[in-house]
Amino acid sequence: MTYNRRVAEKMRGYWFGGVAVSANAVQSSQSVFADMQRIFALQQAQQWVTKSTTAEQRKEKLRKLKSAVEAHGDEVVAAVKLDTRKPESEIRVTELLNVIANIDRNINNLDDWMKPVEVTPSQNENDKAKILYEARGVCLILGPWNFPLGLVMGPLAAAIAAGNCCIVKLTDLCPATARVAAKIVKEAFEENEVALFEGGVDVATALLDLPVSHIFFTGSTRVGKLVMAAAAKHLATVTLELGGKSPVIVDEGADAKKVGGDLAAAKQFNGGQACISPDYVFIKEEQKSALVEEFRAKVRQNLYREDGTIKKESIAQIINAQNFSRIKKLLDDAVAKGAKIAVGGTLEAADRTIHPTLLTEVTPDMLIMQEEIFGPIVPVVTYKDINEVITYISSWPKPLALYIYSNSQTNIDKILSRTSSGGVTVNGFFSHYLENRLPFGGVNQSGMGSYHGIFGFRTFSHERAVYLQQSR
């Protein structure tokens, strides 16, 4: 691997193995890069030892990870709140309880997951064959800003369960969370097995120059393409958890009032900044008013005081000024082209608060129907026939999620057979993500590969074919 001077010179600071090295330290960019290489070399050597570990040894590592997360739970909550202004209740669920439950799931099922799969040979039944799940080697895990700890620790637990060494980087947009994560990693692992780096895009770029075995990335489609290009240089396998415009289809038999209430809660969650957040809604004209009124009522009930002021502690702020401006541009463009603000419409730039907003009279030419919103705004589009909805959705890149509200199995089957998405929830939101017996992942532009439960273990494993020929 060659030294990338341009990247290294831009580095401001980083973390490895939980040990902080600030940009103010008297350390040249050359030595920073050398430390990356040093740790990678350690993990390359260690991977063969780690690969051969037993289920019990891997479970012990997971227990240490769990203990470290629990020990720093209050610090995690404080850090994520500082970085994102998320409601504490959301943080405790997504960044702590889900992380701990995921680690426990790996521990409780690892013995079964690691068992070889016996195969009966098709050519000679006297021979034997089996599939072994073996570790990929050294894995790079790059996390997003919307769930900065949860969407790193989930893949990390799966990678450890599968017997890998890992290099981890959290987003630079959540520096407080990254500092706590460094403590957790340092307490749970030696750096020759798991190391955590902190820094900006420059650090991530340098890490992508390492010839790792597998890269697990969660983030935007744009950056996902860069990650995949970097992986191609070393023929590393990749898992890309991306996003897209996840549509909601409401057919004529569905309860529009229920949809409106569900939608209000879904768009409030993390301020609409979730990869599977519902992005836009298709509904019949005669059902639209019921949806709008219930959305308005639930938003008022969930987020506003009696004097009409919003409870900002109950909704996450937009992560930074750049994303706030991007969302405002989408809204302004829609209104300029004829969209009506039916609910909300208030944007407070001072603290990047966007009030949950619902738009009607939306048309396909508006930017808000062409770009992923990633905020608490939802456009509503009316339709006459379900076939025109299917045609529209299937003409766009495949989304990470698709939501159907229907009591008609005929309509459900038609939509499923003529569209594609990473996952689907019928008559609700997020359920396909929350069910850990289902794989979670995207397809094409919304990602590739999947994880959760056994699917995470398999993502970080190579299925090795072994054939035992008997003496003839």
C-alpha cells in the first residue's frame, strides 16, 4: 500500500484502540499513517488466531463488549444528546437497549450459527461434504451520523461473532459519541483485534486505502459508490447499507386515519433522519383529508404544548447546517412549484429545528420527489389507479423500504410482484427492520448485502466448501 500524502496532511486527529491522539500533538502525518499501517499489520497477523477461536471464546469477547457498553451507558446518552439533540428515550432504545439486545442475540445463538452444514454429495453418497462458516479476516466498519453508536456496534457484534478482526470509524459529525465509543472499544478489546479511529473524511479515505477483507458501510448512496470503488482496488467484499426514497402506498380500503397517526410518529422519530423513514405517500383523493387531519392531530399531541410552542426536547434537530439548507431548498422548491403546506412548514435555522410538515398538491417535477428528504417532511401525492403508482415506483431506483397500507391481498401481491425494495412492512412502519429473524438490507442503489441476527453472522463469514473424498 502506498502512502497517501494528500490524505495524511489533511488529518486533524484520530483515535486508535481507544487512545486519543489530537491534531495538536507533535506528530507528523507520516507517523499517523504509519500507526494505521501498524495496527492493520497487527490485525493481519492476528486474524488467523482470531479465526480459529471457539464459540465460547467469541462469546466471552461479546460479553466484554456488552459490559463496556453498559458501564458507559449514561455517557453514551449524554454524548449522543450533545451531538444530535435526540430525545433521551430514543437514545436509550436505539443506542443502548438495541445494542445490548443485539449482543445478547449473538451470544445466545452463536453455537448454532457456527455449526458446519452437512451436505450429501450428489455424485457419490459414500463421500462427505460440508459448508464451514469462516471469518473473512480484517473488516472495516464505517458508521453513519443518524444512529452513531447503534449502527456501528450492531455490525461489530456480528463481525466478532463470526471471528473477525475489525477497524472501526464513527462519523466525525458526532465527535462526543466517538470519544465514548473509543473508551468502550479500549476496555473490551486489544488493538490487534478491534481498533477505533476518529477523524474526518480524510481519515476515512486513508482507512479505505487499507487492503482489508471486507468493508461494512452505512450511509448515503453517493458515498457508498466511493466505498465500493475503494474496495474494488483490493477486491474486498462489501456490505452497503444505504437509503433512498421509501414510498408509502395507501389503497382505497385502508384506514387513512391510522396511516396519518402512524406517519406522524414515524416522521417524528429521529426527526425523519432514518434510512427507512417513509419519504412520500400515495393516497386516493377521497382519503387525503382524513390522513392530513390525523397527522396534524397526532403531531400536535406528540410535540406541542398548549400554548402552541414545540417541545424541542422531543424531536432531534437536523444534524448540521448543510443538511438543514438542503431540506429547506427542497421545501422552497415544492412550494414555488405549487405544493401546499397542509401541516407545519416552520423551519428554525438558529437550532436547525424543522417542525413536522405535510405537503399536498405535490407533483413529480418537484425536487422533493426526486431526492431523498431525510427530514420530518412528507409529500402526499394522490392517484386514481394502483397501477399508476406501481409504474411510478418501479421507474425509480429501488428503495430501502416500501410501506403498504391495504387489506386487499390482491393489491398487496400485485405491488410486491411488480416492485422491488430492500424490505417491506404492510400496515405499519419499520416492522421489517425490527424483526431480527428477517434480513435487513438494500438492493442496488439502496445497498447490497444484509445483516441482523444470523444474517449478520453470515455477512461477516465466508461459506467455505469442503469435500471429503473417501478412499476408492
